[in-house]
Amino acid sequence: MSFIRTAVANGVGEIILDRPKALNALDQSMIDDMYRTLGEWGDDDAIDTVLVTSASEKAFCAGGDIRAIRDSALAGDTEAITRYFHSEYRLDQLVADYPKPYVALIDGAAMGGGLGISVHGEIRVVTEKALIAMPETAIGFFPDIGSTYFLPRLPEGVGMWLGLTGARIRGIDAVAVGLATHFVASADLPDVADLIRSGAPLADALSRSGTEETSDVPLRKIGEYFSDDNIAAIVGGLRGAVGDEWAAEMVGLIENASPTSLWVTAAMITAGAQSTLDECFDRELHAAERITMTGDFAEGVRAVLVDKDRNPAFEPDAIDAVDPAVVAAIVGEA
Ligand code: QUE
């Protein structure tokens, strides 16, 4: 019983994510199977192109197996946690370094770990059904999967905005900020997928990409409010924008998050701006091992995914009450 299926034809190797009941959240077996398959195909002369798709109507991939990680943390099984994140980041790194065209078709939710197996690849096709986010601060975690490398390389403030607030953006917005490379109407995606599967040149298969739609991501405001590495200053600026509905909405998202996670996220994205992708993965592994042992992680996952009351009791519960030494211990040497 496996949650990924594969198909090979016409020089195209396809990986189909097939764990629909969990919105294709990546468990240890999916990560292991995908890593092994990509490794084999990388060396296989019969494979020219890799295509990654989803068997779920709703999701490309909702993230990692956060519930299992919480169980391991509560059981004190640090080895399982290290194994999970080490293998997940190794998979993301393989996607980043992949020697052949790697194409992800995102026609639903792609969050957290779902971006790790897509954004690092060469081609990310999105539709109007795509919903993209890095929602980890709400569960007492932080944006990982190599995002501390790519978030600070998005337009001014966008990475900090996405990472701190967990804001969900649409497919066209993901193209506008650089997380996705092509937009295709969802109704046309099966034809595009079939063209790719037929071995057609990718430029031909993607020649019908594009849309009249435009992104409404407020880049000017994001640059204004999120170009800071200090979370208290960012929230202060947003709170000062009296009468600005968007700013108030962003304050609401931030207030929903773990204060410790917010500080860790700001520090990780700031450090990532000056780091190689390798260094970002090393720093993320260090931070993931530590933050998963905190009460905020167990509580955040409980509130969002286990009990689903969406009412976590984070400790401390205010941004200005977070101990910088705790943040430094999680982030480690920059
Ligand atoms: C933050 C996350 C995740 C999340 C929600 C967050 C995450 C994840 C899931 C998820 C969603 C639906 C499922 C499932 C997992 O939600 O990583 O199994 O059915 O996998 O706020 O990081």
C-alpha cells in the first residue's frame, strides 16, 4: 500500500500523489518512495522529464505529516522527528538539483511541504483552483522545506508577509510573486498534462498558458509593512495603519500565530537571505528538531489539526513576551 503511484511513457516519468484523505500530506513513506523514484529516474536515460500530479480534486499537497510528528514529539521520539525532516529536506534538495526538467501541476491546495516538492523545481504550473500558503506559524512551527531560501528572494517583503501571516494566495498571485512559473485554466489542465505525457516539448505543451486575470496582491503595501526583520516593528506598523482593512486583516492573522514561531520565522527568513540553499536546510533541520519539542508546536497542531477548535493557548501569548534566548536556541548559529 503506497500513497504515490508512478507511470512511465514517452520519456516522461509521472509521480501521482495519491493520499486524498489527508490532502496528500507527505508521510514518511511518500517521502521515501518519491526520493527513491526521483533518484532512479535521474540516472535513467529513458526518462527525459519528470511530471508531478495529484489524484486529489482538492489538493496538490497540504504539507507534511504534522500529526505524526506531534505524536513522535509527545512520545519523546526525537529520532523519528530527525529522520522525517532530514529525509523531507533531502527530497526537496533533490528537486532543487534535479538534472532533468521537473514539472509540478498545482490544481488545488499547495502548502508547506507541498511547496517543497514544487517550488524548488523548474516548472510550476498553477490554475485558478490553486491555493498557496506557508501556514506554519499558526501551528507553532515555522516555514521550512527550503522556504527560508526562496521566501527572502521574492519581491520586497513578500516572503516575510507569506511566512509570518500564513496568507493564502491564488494561482495567479503565485505567478505574480514568482512562486509559480505558468498559469493554465483548470479546465485546460488535463490537455496540458496529456501533451506533457505524450512527450511533446514542454514549450509546446505550455504554449497555451496565460490568463487575462491579474493578481491583486498589494505589493506596495507589503513592501511598506513587511520590509523589516523585527516582528514587533512589523506589527506596530500594521496597527498604526488605522482604517486600513488589509492591515487589520494581517494583524488578525499574526495574532492567530504562535508568538515564538513569529520571532523564529522572522529570524530564519532574515538569515536565509544571506545563505545558500544548503545552509538554509541545515538551519531548518536544527530549528525543526527544537521547535517540535516546544509546547507551542503540540498545542498548535492540536488546535488546528487534532481537535480543530482553532483556539490554541500559546505560551507566551504575546509578541513582546518572547524570550530572545529561546528564539536564538531554536534558530541556532546564523
Ligand atoms: C500548517 C501546516 C499544515 C497544516 C495546517 C497548518 C501541514 C499539513 C496540514 C494538513 C491538512 C490537512 C490534512 C493533513 C494535514 O495542515 O503541514 O493531513 O488532512 O500537512 O496551519 O504546516
